[in-house]
Amino acid sequence: MKMHVKIGDNVKIISGFYKEKEGEVTKLLKNSGKIIVKGINLKTKHIKPSKKNEDGKIKQIEAPIHHSNVQIVKN
């Protein structure tokens, strides 16, 4: 899927909960047409304890958003 943003671009969110916030594109998911923006759309993930990882944790990850919901910011 062709997208109008590239990795490293500064973008502004134009719709959704994080509207009017800005961040940098860190990853492109071309199959689904989504992008990951640094510091935007944070979700919590609960990690269970295992033999390798003795302690469980709650980790915040950046969830992807659709590329049509962002606009490139001119520097």
C-alpha cells in the first residue's frame, strides 16, 4: 500500500483521541496501511511471569494508527 509518510517524518494527528498532538514516525506497516508514531496511542500490555522472566510487568507500547489520520508537519 502506498503511503504519504516515511520513517523519520514529523506528523500531526488530525483525528481521534490524540488529535492535534505531534510525533515522529518510527515504523511503517505497509500491509495494513498503518504507522507507529513515537509517544502517540499508548496501550498497556500485561506480561505474565515465566521461567525466563521471573517478574510480571505492565508495559506501555505504541499501537499503530492509520496513515490517513496523520498530516505531515512542515519544519
